[in-house]
Amino acid sequence: MAPLVEAFRPARLQQHVQYHADGKMRKPPVDLKKCDLKELIQYECDLDGPKEDPRSKVVCEPVLRLFRQYVYHRVAWPVALCLTIVVDTV
């Protein structure tokens, strides 16, 4: 199972990305305005009805995920840092 991730408001994103998961400050600082905005649509599906009923249907809802991609060039190869904000589409 993946480790728990701290939830925070989008307004704190610029401040939040300046630190690694271990709490150390990121060097050099990340400027989100220079990061490419990417998006991805995934689907969250649930069974509507009892599992034993053959007439039960699978109902899927879209979930829009937005990413900012930061490429760090100070090493021999570029490193992509993906920051995710989940936007509720309901």
C-alpha cells in the first residue's frame, strides 16, 4: 500500500512544493509558473446493487487530475517532478 500523503488546499501548493517528503527544503526552489500543466482523466467505478445480483451495474464517474511537471536540469539527466492536484468533477 502506498504511504499516506498530506492533504492541503491548492492555494498552499506553491509553498508546499518547496519541501521534499522528508521535510528538507528543495534546492533550487520550484517556480510553478515554469512548469507545464498536464491533465489526465481517470474513472472511479462502483457496483450499483448487490454483488450477487446479475442485474447489478458498474457505474463509473470521471475524475480529472491536473499535474504540474517540473524538469530539473542540474544533473546529467532531466528529472521530472510531478505534482498532483485532484479536482472534483461532480
